[in-house]
Amino acid sequence: AQLACQAYNDYYHTQFHTLGDIIRNVHREKWQDLLHQFQLIPENNTVPNLLYDRFRQFVIETDYIIPQAVHNLRNNKLTQFGDLIDLSHIASRQLLGNIIPEIDFLQQRARELGAIAASGFGAGFGGSVYAITKSSFAEAFLAMWQDEYFKQYPQLKKLTHWLTFRPDGAARQIQGQS
């Protein structure tokens, strides 16, 4: 991401610090044009195609997936929410190239087993997967999910850790002490 930002700055003679800075300073209507412009940056040793893909994934996640996912979750549109989380996972796999087969298997199997949403997360090239289910289904889901995973990857049984978390109160701002 830093290299993508630097490549953009070098080519367009700007001084942005992050990809987020670039996106915040360009009107949404121009983001497609921005992606096209970024693609025009000549390739050299510091600007491979993966920088364009990283930038594109960031824009898709920031401009489309996150706002729509929040909207759908807020309006209890769980099917649409799950579809957007799938899209986020796919974008990570295709554009960032950081989803290994085991993580991809877990994400896909979670959805097939009835998870509302599931996605790989973490730094990539290993990492974790989360799955969202109804609380009443969580324990049964976890047992099925583990069983499916260990059938596919029995050699990893001793290397995995499985956790179940229950939802808590709504997000809220934490006020510091004066």
C-alpha cells in the first residue's frame, strides 16, 4: 500500500501519505477515472501490477463494500450483508493474492453450512477466518465446520484454534477521563 501511494505521488507530483488520503481527496464520481489513471503509471521495478490491484481493492472495499455492508446490516438485510462479505473475501483473494487454499476452503464451507457471512482476515498468507451465525446455531455450526475442515486437512488438526464469541452491546464511543 505504501508503494502504491508513493508510485501515485511520483507520477502525479502529489504528496499523499496513504491510499485513504488519495481517495478522500478525489470525488467519488472520479474514482473510476482515478483507477484508470493509476493503471497508466509506467511499470518499473517499484510499480508492478500488484500495486494497481492493491489500490483497486482498497477503493472497492472503501467505496462500495463497507458502506453497503453497514447499510444492509443496519437494515437487517442479512443475505445482502453476507454477499458483500463474500465479495470482500473474493477481492482479497483475487486482487491482494493473500488468501491461501485452507482459508478459502473455510470461508466457502462456512457459507455452505449456513453462516450469514464469512471471510478470511489478518495479514494474509495464513491467518484466520470468521463466520457469523445466529447464536442459537453457533455450537452446532462450529462442530460441523471443524469436521469439514479436518476431513479436508487432517494434518492441521493440532495447529488450529477455534473460538466462539457472542455479540455484546452496540458500538459506542469511549470517553476518556478528565
